[in-house]
Amino acid sequence: MAGKVIIRKLSNPKEFEKLVEIQRVVWKHPDLDLTPVHQFCISSFMGGLVLGAFVDGELAGFVYSFPAIYNGKFCHHSHLLAVLPQFQGYGLGKRLKWAQRKEVLKMGLDLITWTYDPMQTRNANLNFHTLGVICRTYLPDFYGETPALRLGPGIPTDRLLVEWPIKSARVQKKAEAKKEETPDLSFLPKALEGQAAEDGTYRPGKPALRLEAPVFLVEIVRDVRSLQSSPELIAEWQSSLRQVLTHYFRRGYVIMDFLFGEKCYYLLKKLPETGSGKKK
Ligand SMILES: CC(C)(COP(=O)(O)OP(=O)(O)OC[C@H]1O[C@@H](n2cnc3c(N)ncnc32)[C@H](O)[C@@H]1OP(=O)(O)O)[C@@H](O)C(=O)NCCC(=O)NCCS
């Protein structure tokens, strides 16, 4: 993508109107499910942060977060990140998140949280592999019946709550790193693995819930959008993933990475009983 990119704070209602339009284009949600101008106005005035990415002066994407308290700790919660389709894949999403980190560090905070749908592999890759979030919290059907937020009819709106410890050495390293080569880890044990079924579909196998390994993988289907005509198959993958993640989160495992390839895997690690990874 040619063009000069500028990331800067947005703060007036005229600019916020454009964010409503970007949401409409990116998510195609009905108006009732869009974050409105007045929400951006008040929260940017009261400690929230709205950053826009401009390409040659045109607003191409934005990220929005607000002050929050999580587990008794002040943080920012990032609620929206969107880049217009014609600008996707050129690094704007990443730049918005790193700019958000910089601004939130300036506020004296060291944590940014957000939720996302764990079946979305592109977002998983961005969150874990590129930015360095961790996750130990599964939120079943978090947004309830909201149709716009479901993967298909009758499918619960499950989400992961991710934690981005923005001052940690790991995240600092990600911020500085050029592209990291991922070693081939597909030999690791798997708590969930897909299987080719006789009808030609790729379905989740039986979850392995007795793993004791310090590190293991959990497969998810690579492109959930391609299953849109089979909501029952999406539901099957989602419920297997829910079962495995809630089971191992309770046992002290944390998602530390995401391996994006022909097959896609969450990488789970057991954290030591004490230390910085422990919840308060
Ligand atoms: C998610 C979104 C904001 C990313 O913005 P973007 O400008 O397209 O993303 P970038 O080009 O900065 O890529 C950032 C990372 O996303 C992941 N990613 C992007 N495209 C990908 C693809 N085709 N396959 C796999 N991973 C991909 C990678 O981790 C990439 O980092 P890398 O380039 O170091 O590998 C954008 O795609 C979007 O608006 N999507 C729809 C709305 C949405 O899903 N919002 C986020 C909800 S959590």
C-alpha cells in the first residue's frame, strides 16, 4: 500500500461520525449494534482513547479503548479495532495497537484487555502471535442473543478475554521484533485435533482432557467463514473448543501463542503456581 500513514488521536464529533461509517462497512451490523458518536465523545473526554489511522489524509481505521477495572486493577479495555477492507493486510491494525499501547503506557497503566471470538484465526494470530497477549478466561455466550455478534443462527457468542501486559519484557520484545519465524511445533501433544470425516467435512475429534504436558496444542478450524452454510459444524467446533479451554484454564493453563498455518493451533502452557501470571 503506497501512501503516507499517520496515526493520531480523534476527539471531535465530526471525526467520530466517520467511525460509525467504518463500523457499518467492516462489520455490516445493524445500526442498533454500532457504537454511536456520543459514546466516543464522552469516553474520549473521560480517559478513553480513540486513535485513527489516516492514509494520505483518508481515515482508514481506528482503535477505541476506555478505562476499566479488571480483577481489582486499573487498565484500559479495548472495545473496537477496525480497518476498512481496502486497507486491510498492510499493517495498519498492528500500528493502531502499538500506538494504543504507547498512549496507555503514558497514562501509567500496564494492562490492556479485550474480547474476541476464539474461532477467528486471523484475530487470534494478531492477538497472540503478533502482539503477545495471554488468555486464561473463557466467556461463554458473553454477548447473549445479539444476532450480529454470532457466527451463525443459534450459535452462542463465546469470547476470550485477552490480557495484554504492555510493560512486560515479552510484549516489549514483540514491539521491537521484526517478523518472528515460528518453529514447527506440530509435534506437540494435542488436546483437540480435527479429523476428516467420511462425508468430506473436517470435524473436531474427541477432546483429550487428561493431558499433563507443560505445553500442548488445541486445533481450531482455519477458516470459520467458509463453514457459514454449516452452522451445526461451527457449533461443533465451538463447543469442543469451549470444553477444552475451560477445562485447562481451570487447571492453570494459559494460552501463550497461536500457530497460523495450514492447520491452526492455540498453544497452551502451564504457568507456575506463583509468580506474575497468577490472578489476584
Ligand atoms: C483485524 C483487523 C483490524 C486487522 O487489521 P489489518 O490492518 O488488516 O492487519 P495487519 O495488516 O496490521 O496485520 C496484523 C496481524 O494480523 C494477522 N493477520 C492479518 N492478516 C492475516 C491473514 N490473512 N492471515 C493470518 N493472519 C493475518 C497477523 O498476525 C498480522 O501480523 P503480521 O503481519 O506480523 O503477521 C482488520 O482485519 C479488520 O478490521 N477486521 C475486521 C474487524 C475485526 O475483526 N476487528 C478485530 C476484532 S478483535
